[in-house]
Amino acid sequence: MAQKISAFSLSDTGRKRAGNQDACGVFYHGTTLMMVVADGVGGQACGDVASRLTVDIFKKNLENGPVFPPDAFLAKGAELANQAVRAHMARHPECKGMATTLTVALIQYPVLHILHIGDSRGYLLRNGTLTQLTEDQTLVRKMVREGVISPEEARNHPKRHVILNAVGPAKTPSFVYNKTPLEKGDRILLCSDGLYDEVSNEDIGDILSGKETKKVIKTLIQAANEAGGSDNISVAVAAIDGNARLEDTVQFTAAEVPVTRRNRKIYAWLAAILCVGILTAGGLFFYKAHQSGKSFSAYLSSFFGKSNVSVEKPQSKSP
């Protein structure tokens, strides 16, 4: 059963970092919507390259298909991303140690498929209740599971950002895959730790409940920055039965504003007016030039604002 879906992604540098090692995207093919968030491992060389390579690999795989079965598609993407990151390291010794987290979701309504590596997270908001769909693959999470420290101690533990798994370090990537049934009204959130380290799950759920998907992710980014913005922040949100069709799904980033249909029409009209203006001016000039005996080179001189422009006949290329 088809459902309307609106989805957007946004990545922000935050307030404390000089560059952005995160990458994210929202893409669709046919009836499949894909969301990806990758966080280049902090402190490692070329983390931004690793995250962007990973997102690009999944985008190309989605475009080339097939997407069925989804678990095999996700596993293949993780393997190819891992190979791409390792190949880049082999060609660029200065990038030794580069790695990235990865959380990717496929929405094939009514099922959500998620593949997870590292500590970027996936959430599901349903009827006002926020549920974490992924488990952080970090040292402190392992310590909590084993009873070494409490969840409260984990929040401020000095090693809370030490991850145990990532794309890049091992020849064969280790990942967790799961699937969840979806319902009308659900919201799916993927994010890097720059969001959940700064904003509580309760506040994330409240913001995620907003009506406009695009406004929701901007508000999440703003909340993380207002809370300190100590890391890069990447967010991808999808709303089932939103205000847009799957075909209307777009991706936008902090660096670029999406070109809407209205903007396209405006640009087209401006281009047409400019062309008409140039042709009219050229026609008038040639008419006057014909009357006064001016040459084509004089027209070029006038057009480019130069006093002396020579025009040479084109020479044919040697075979």
C-alpha cells in the first residue's frame, strides 16, 4: 500500500569544529526511499572523505539497482563502501586510519530496513513515543551492557566517543541489520552524535512531532547548536503520509538551497529576456553598422568594451 512520504536531510558544521566530517543524504528510486548518515571518525585523517565516499556509494547503488532484497542491497553497499574507503587509504598514505560511521535506512512501505555501523543513530517516532532503533557500537555502551558503569555514568564518560566498529578499518565490514514495520503517521530520524549528545531524547521527540518535515530538521540542528554545537550535526528525517509525494522528495544542505519549480521558471524567464535583449541590441547595431560602414570587428570592440579587437579566421586542426 503506497503512502505519501516527505523526507529531507541537513548537515551542519556546528559551533566548535572548523570543518564538517559528516555527510548525509535522502534519495529515492521507484518506490524506495533511502536515507544515509555517515560521520567521519573524529581525530582521524580524511574522515570527511570517508563519510562522503560512503554516502556516494549508496547513492550510486540505489540509482543502479536492484534494491531487492533490501538486506542484500544494504550489505552490498556496506561492503563496497568499505572497499572504497580502504582503496582510498592505499592510494593516499596521508589518509591512513580514515573511517566513518554509517546508518542507512530503506523505506519500502510498510517496512523500514536499517543497516548500522558505529554510533550514528536511527529513531522511530510513533504516536508521540520516540524509540531508538540502533544500538551504539561504542566502548561505553559495551561497558553499560556488561554492568561496568551505569547509563548515567556513560553520559559524561571521557571515552564515550570511542567507537568499536566503523567503515574502513577491517577488510570485511561488521554491521547490524534489522527491519521494522511502519504505520501511517510514523517519523524516521537518522542522526550523527552531534545531535543526540546535545539534545535529549525527550526534546528530540517533541521537535520531531512538528508538522513540517523541513522545518523539523532545521529546528533539530538549531537546538543542537544552541545547546553547544560541540560537534558536526547531521540529520535525515522522513515522515510517512507527509505533505509531499515520494516523487517530490528532495535533499538540501546548509550550503545550497533547493531550486524549486518556481525558481526554475524565474531563471528561465530571466535567461529568455537576456537573450532577447542581446539579439535586439545586436540587430540594431548591425543595422546601424551597415548604414555607416562599420565592420564586425568594431561591433566586437564595442560589445567587449575594448578599443582594438582583431578577429582571425579559424584555422583547421591538423589531421
